[in-house]
Amino acid sequence: MAKSSKAGAIFVFVFGSFFFAFGAFASFSFFVSAPSVHNNSAPLAATIFASVFAIIGAGLMFGAVYGYRKLQQEAATRDANPDSPWLWRDDWAQSRAFSKNRNTVYGWWIGTTLLTMLCVPMAAVGIPQLLRQRDPKAFWLLALCLPPAAVLLGAVRATLRRSRYGNTYLEFASSPFSPGRRLSGQIHLRFDAPAEHGVDLRLSCIRRIVTGSGKQQSVSEVPLWQQEKNVPQPFLMVSSLGTSIPVEFDIPENAYSTNHDVERDQLLWMLHAQADVPGVDYSDDFEVPVFRQHAKSAWADPAPAHGDRMADLPLIFATESQASDSSAVSLPPPANPKVAVSTTVDGATEFYFPAFRNPAQTLMLMAFTAVWTGIVYLLAKPRGSWFFGIVFAAFDLLLFYGCLQGLFGTARIVVGAGKLLSQRGFFGGGKRREFPYSDIASVQAATSAQNSKSAYTIRLQPKNARAVTLADSIANRNEARWVVQQIESLAGLKIDTDVVLQAFGRDLGPPPQ
């Protein structure tokens, strides 16, 4: 591990040094040389542009040295506390969690600076000349200024949020938190505006999965368990030092523990807090340590810090962990469901999923299809490549079919009279399939690690056949799990509302523990 980290740091440092040397040399040359030497009529703009590479190189070199030293410190801390992973982080060791957003303001301003140095000099030099020639390419150069402007707005917003709410943190009443016990603490911040709707808190057990590599790498965060509460304005504690938001949640006994051992498959417990207030809204995320301990913790499990007041707060939404006994859980009906539930003339229960039930996913697919169709059109020109044109056009047909499915695709599930009937197609039609209860092994809710935030699927697993999709493109996780629970109850199956996670068509096992 140490050799690998050291080799990686050396590689990044050397790679950054090439960037720095190239950028510094080019910037110096443009600045001191006569325009006739480098054939550039705007040496200052060229100097600024080249300086970006030097800054990036210097950042890589600094990051390599700082990161390596940080890894050494973390390794020493781990060696000193091998059985106490909640002491491996500086903030957790202080019985607190710093906001995940506390340093984002620096990233916003660094991005703003670099994008401005890259785009604005090019636009400043090229636009006047193109306008004099009445060349429409001037509008393309003008569009280069839009990304820096958008990032600048984000930087200003992050700065206002940091200035308004301060360096927020969550103070633990005990550390670490254990499954089956209470997570309790206080969020400390500056809160100078009334929150008429209170502060919304959400505790989530999240599985973070990294798929692909390089430019194709993507990160998916799949919630395994969630619970939400609303803290009304009177429950906020205001003092001369600021405002405190009380936090109390009960962690399930059989919940997963925090695990960072596998970099591409981690288990995190995250607390999200937000409030709608005049001006810049409040929003924060904190990672909290949840570990199953076999021995008594050095910190006592706290009594409720605020009497019974927090315990009486209503749950907004709750779902159970994949590690929980789902048969003991009765899920509440989802709020504003897309599925329509009714009773047929013969007494069976029908679940009807209408067309366009997932607008966000469908509109994103349509936008991507439009861009892809433009590429196919360009490749179809005489000067384009006919081979790539055919390949791209074939994929374009699949995208069109996906758009039609999102716009007009419906699904119907009828459960009753000892059988389950499934029908999927367009405009309420499609081929019908029947499954006697005796042939059904299970009904499951599933999602893909690539689009877990946008779509869930209900699938039926026969005893001696491949899984069959009953309904797809369900936007709400709780809705998919609730429908599964109703079907299982009606068909007399074992109640299991766990969401099956898939990656590239295969089911993933439980997270590392």
C-alpha cells in the first residue's frame, strides 16, 4: 500500500512538472519576446492562456506532495488505532463531522479563475477581428464566455452561503454510533433567518459504487435505508454563539456499518440538512460514523438530549435497510404515486403504470437522442464515413425506441384468482402473460448502479425460468418497493422489499462489511 501510494505520488508530481515547465516557458516566451518572433499580435492574452498550464502543473505537484503526506499521517493513525476506524478521521476523532460543502467555495473560485484565463483571452482577441470582418464565428467565441460566467455564479452563491451560515459542523453526542442505538447530536451554524417550514433532516445509508475507468468512470450512490424528519422552528436553539439544530435518529439493529475499505464499493452514512429561507437556502451534508462494536465504546450512549421533544417529531418518509427483516416492515403508501391501483370486476387488484411516468428520465433521453441524431446527420453527408454512419444510425434507432417507450409505454399488473397477469406495451396494450402463484419464486424491486437515481424496475422471478420485467421507469424508490410489497402480500409470497442492485445486467451482492 505504501509503495503503491509513493509511486502514484511520484507519477503525479512528474506529470505535473511537465505541465508546469511547458506552461511557464510558454508564458515567459510570449511575455518577453517580440510579436514577430512568436507571430502573435496579443502577447498578453497568450501569456495568460499559457499560464493556465503552469498553474495546473503547480497544482498537481502540490497535490502530489500534500496528498502523500496526508496518506502517511492517515496510515500512522490507522496503525495506532487498528480497531477504531472512527478515530481515523480528524473530525470524527474530535466527536464531530465537518460539512462536506465547507471547502467547495475554493473549488468554485479556482474553476472560475482557470476557465476565465482560458476562455476570455481567446474571446477578447478574436471577437473584435471577426466582428470587423462580419464573420459569424464571433458568436461562437462569445459563447466561450458562458461557461466562466456560469461557474462564477456558482462561486458567488457558494461564497454567500459560506458567509451566511459559517463553517458548519455536526457535533456528536456519542461516538461512534452503533446499529440498534440512537444517533444524536447538534448541527452548529449561523442561522439569521426564520425557517417557516423548519429544517428537513435526512439520514441515509448509501452504497457508493464506482463503475468504468478513465473518462468512462461514473459514481453511483444508491440509498439502502433512509429516514427523514422535520425540525420545526421552535425546536432550534439560538444563543449568542449561533444556532443549533437538534438531530436524533434511531439506527436499525441490523443496519450495515460504515466501510471505506474497498475504494470502488463503499458504505456511507450521510446526514443531509436543508431549509428554505429568504435569500440563499441552507443545505449541508455530513458523513457520520456508524460501526458495530463488539465491546463497550469509550463514549457512552446518550440519553435523549432534548427530552421527548425530538422523539415526538413526525417521520416524513422512512424506508428499511437491505439488511433489515423486510417481512416485519409495513411500508406506507407513497406520496403522489404515478401508479393507479384499482379493483377489477372479478375482485383482482390491478396496478396500472401510465405513459410518461418518469418525465425526467424521458426528457433527458430525448435530449441525448437529439444530439445523437445530429451526429448521424453529419456522418451521413457524402464526405462522412459511411461505416460509422451506419453504426451510429443503428444505435439511433434504439434511442428512438427508448423515447417511444418513455412517452407512450404502459404497464399493467393484475393480481388475483391464483395468478398474476402482466401486460406491457404502448397505449395500454401489449402481449399478456400469466403466472400462477405456484410458479412464482419472488417479486423484486431492482435498479441499476448506472441510473439508480432515475429509474426502478419491478421484476418477477419464476421458479424455473429467467426473470421477467413487470414494470420499469418507476421514478420513486418508495413507490416501487410499496408495489412489490402489495403484490407479495396478495400472492401470499414472503414479504421482501429489498431493492436489488444491478451492474451491467448482473445482480450485485451486499456491500463489503
